[in-house]
Amino acid sequence: MHLSSILEKIVNDNTLHSKWLNTLSYMENAGAKKISASEHKEEVTLLILKHAAEEHRHAYYLKKQLAKLDENFCKTYSNAELLAPNYTKYYLNTLDVQVCRYLKDNFNLSGYDLKFAAYLFVTYAIEVRADELYPIYQDVLSAKDSRVTVKSIILEEEGHLEEMLNQLREFSPDWEKHAQEIIKIEQKMFNDWMIGLQEELTIVA
């Protein structure tokens, strides 16, 4: 099942749609916390603060959109209020672990240097994914005349991707070769997540 087909099925059902918004909010919040965790104790750049703040705002914005569907849905990030919760919660963590392993093997990094490099590559992979996912979701929302919108997130995610590209160019002249390997790792995580979503939609159907 293609992503657009999955999203159409989700948007057609208020309960599923609420859980989807909550799931996206959870992932944005998890991303923001990971960015903060990668910070140096003293050398914190304006860009990292901006990025963490925007990811937290995305989590808040998505959560707030729930009121357009049903104010009583999805008050927490408990498993019962997320779609494919196990896949969702392992997505970023597993990606982070595997990217760290890859960077250790290829750059011999440790400590803060490893954390920062992982931040660069994991965030790049997630921004590439967001640049694909959010526009498809918005197209489905627009086609269904939904009151929910993610247009503001799409604009900010495009800006994030450009910022990550600039930092990766400074990090390594071979960044593209390594970025492609990280994208392959993320693709596996994303495929697993899609399988989880499809399984959940099949149960609901």
C-alpha cells in the first residue's frame, strides 16, 4: 500500500486521524529531545537552539490540531493513543543507534563528536523523509477539505533541510556518500513503520 493510500484511509476516520496527528506530534517531540540531548554542555549554537525549538513547536502545533477533529481524543502519548506505537517509538531510537554505529566505524568518533555527527546525519535523514511525507499528507488533507493543515510545518522542514545540508558540507567533503548510507538505514526504519501502520489499519478494517 502506498503512503498516499494509507493516509487517505487514516484521514477518512476521525479516530485514526487523531491518532495519526498524535503520532506525528510524538515523533516531532522525540526528535526535539534528541537534538537537545546532543548539545554540548557549553558550546550550544543558535542553529541547534532554533532547530530544537521548531521541532518542539511542531509537536505542539500537531497536538493542537487535534481539537479540529475531537477535543477529547489523544490527551497523552500512551500506546493506546498512537498508531503502530511499537514501530513509532523504536523508529528514532533504532535509527540513532544504527547511525552512531556507522559513524563510529567510518569516522572513529566518540563522546560529543559522535553525538554531534549523529545529530547531523539523523536529522538530515529525517528532514528528507519529512520533505516527502508532509506534502503527501497535505495533499490528502486538501483533497478531503479537512480543517487540519500542515502547510506551516512543510515550509519550516524545507528550511531545516537546507540548514542540515550546509552543516554536512562543513562536516566532511565526502558527506554525500555517507548521507546515502544513512538514508538506506532510515529507509529500512520507515518501511518497518509503514508495515506497522498497515497492520493496524487492517485490524481496524
